[in-house]
Amino acid sequence: MLNKKRCVLLLLISITILLIILLGFFPGIIPYDGNNQWMQVQSGLITNEHPFFSTFFMYLLSKLWNNITVVIVYQILLFSFSWTYLCKTINVDKKFKVWIIYIYTIIVMLIPLVSMYTITVWKDIIYTIYLFLCAIMLYEWSNNNYKFSVLKHSVLGVLLAMVFSYRHNGIIVAVLILLSFYVLCVHLYRKKIVTIDNFKKSFFTLIAFIIIFSVIQIPKKIMLNDSDKKLENNEVTYSTVDWYMLWMMGAHITDNNIKNRDDKMFLNNIIPLDEWKNAYNAYLINNIGSAPHLDKEYLVKNDSKFRKMFIDYSLKNPLTIVKHYSKSDAILINPVASIKGYVYVYPFPELVYLPEYTRIKPVLKQVDSFYIRLIDASLSKPFVLFYQPSIILFLSIIITAILAVKVYSKKIWLFSLPMILNTLSLLLINIAQDLRYVYINYLTFFGLLLMLILNLDKIFKRNSNK
């Protein structure tokens, strides 16, 4: 393992590179979602439009420095720490492998996807880093013969509470990780692999999770109630469930499944059918929600009837729904989706429509121009395949299998577990071909690839012995 001095050096290398890149894109890359959350922070009217805690944490950071760049500085420090932590947990048995870690770290920090995402104000980035830290802790736990101190169990619980609170699908992911963790704990105890003392310590993960979740509810209740009282003339809104059903009803309309005249008239009152049909895009939900003649008030008043109609047509025409999900989940399951241009990666086009303060004013112009050229080149074929997260997912699974057989045993699957569960959590709620939703695939891949490189000598030695 790396000693403390080497860890500090590795941490400083990561922070320095990312801060230099930030200066090339100062004050940072601020897409629509990040700007929306920062405006909530500045107004003091925090809503649940984005998961409350992801905005509230920005509010807390603003008390340290009331500038949106403070979020990016936090992301740089958080990611640099998580990467250093991963490198520290990997066993290094030869001195030259330390230099491999240094060189590999420099390369990873310079990769446009990593550097650009780290300096982009998206809740998805912090969510992903927390999830990555969970993966590292599970890996460390397994390497330590499934033994953790009370403190580390508590930290894991805190991280899972962050994952739970930072993004909607994080609720599913955190619960699945907790369930998997305790199923494994029970199995290990029954097999007498862990002692009763270590088994009891594992419950501090659950206790910490519950405490943090409960604490978050206090400001959430106060601030959301306060916002509701201050906001006047609220626009009529429909639920997330209705939004999904509006989207998928577009698939039924496109497939001409609606034959009943009364049903057509009812749906036409929500959105004119021709407009609905033209707006439907299986790869992106936004078009439906922004349809010009969407009558939200009519939808809200007739919510139960609309839901029943959607369910009835979906039961009668299941292939339409299957076809919809085969496209909406293309980023998760289709390795060739990016060849067709369905994967959204960088938020630069959004910046045109944002306020003046979000404009990039590079301090180091050479960095800005270099990375723009590098990103443009990476988006051309065949390099664009790198931006297809399903390919990265499959490669990660293959590397995990190799490491499991040749080096680490099946314990290594715990490192890939958060990535796999994140993918599963998105299967029914993926709303766009947006790579940031599965950024964990890339961080997991880079970690696994480092483990593979550091263990090539062992892999080939074992093969030669056979």
C-alpha cells in the first residue's frame, strides 16, 4: 500500500491538475441544472425540484464562499481524495508500481471526461463520487477479511445516506447496496468467516444511515414549508409519474394504438394528438414536458382517468412499451447507441442560454483551447465509442471477472456492485441518453483498469505456471 507521504503527493497531483483545468474554464462549467440550484440558494427559496439535499448542500457551501465555484472546488477536493483513497487500498508489492500509479493518476486527471465533469456544477457528479467512495469502501472491507472499525462502518452509512439523498435513483441504489451488504454480512456470519463482534459492528452502517437521513429531514421540512409559503401564484404542476406516463403515451399515439374516439378526444384535450406524436422521442423525455399546448390543469383535474387509460393501453399493447424501453435504455444496454448519436455528454451548448455570470472567462486560455480541441477530436469516430457507457460497463464486468479469477477472488465484485446497481436502478426511470447518469461506469472502469495493470505480472505468471 502507499504510505502517507506518497498519498499526500498523489492527492496534491490530482488537486493541482484539476485546479489548473478549472482556471482554463473559470468560473467553471455551469449547465442549466446547476444554475437552477444556485438560483434557489441565492433566493433562499429551496424547492424539491432537484432532490432537496443536493441543493441544500450547495446552500451550506455558499456560507463558506458565496460563489458557485465553491461547489467545483468541493468536487475537486472530493474526487482527488476518493482517487487517492482507492490507490491507497490497492496492494503494491513493488516500488516501480508506485510510479505506475503516479503516471496513471496524471493520465486519468487529464482525460477530458474526468476533468470536465469534475469542474461542472451537476448534482450527478457529487452523487457519482459518493457512490464511487462506497465502492472503494466495499472493496477495502473485503480486502480486510470483511472487518471494519465502528468508524468506517459509520462512514459507509453516511455515504449511503448521501447517495440516497442526492439523486432520485439514488434512493433505489442506496437501499439495494444496504440490502446486499447485510445479506452478505449474514452469510459471512453463518459461514463463520466473521465473528459475532464484527457482525455487530456492521449495524453501525445502518445506524449512521438512519441518523443522517433523519437529520436531513429537519432542514428539508423547515425550508420546503418556508418556500411554499413565500412562493405565490404557483404554476399548476403534475407529478413525476404523470410526466413518465405522458412520455410513454406518446409511444401509444405514435404506434396508432388509440382507436376509441372518446379516448382520442380526452387525450387531445391534454396535448393535441399531432403535437403529441411529433413531440414524442423515446430517447428524451423533455420534449413532452415542454409541449406548447400541454394543458397541465386539465391533466391534474383528470389525473386518475389518464393513469387508468395509460395502464389499460399498456396492458393491451405491451410491445409498444417494450419498444419504448429498448430505446430509452439504449445508453445502458446498447453498445452501439453512441454511433447513432444518442448519448449526451458535455453541457457546452446549454451555456448559450444561461445568464452572463455563467459564461466561461478562462484565466489560462491555452488550457481552454487545448481541451476544446481535444473534446472535439474525441467526439469523432471511432473515439466516440469511449462515450458509450454500456461499452464501458461491459468492459468493467470483463475486467472484474479476470481479476476475480486471476488475482482477488470473487471479493472484487463488491467494487463493481455500485456500478451494476446504479444501472439496474435506471432501467425503469431513464429519461434521456445522458452519460452523467452513468458516470460511475467510468470511475469504476478506471479503478479496475489500474488494478489490472498493477497485477499483469501476477496474471501472466499464473498463466505460465499452468
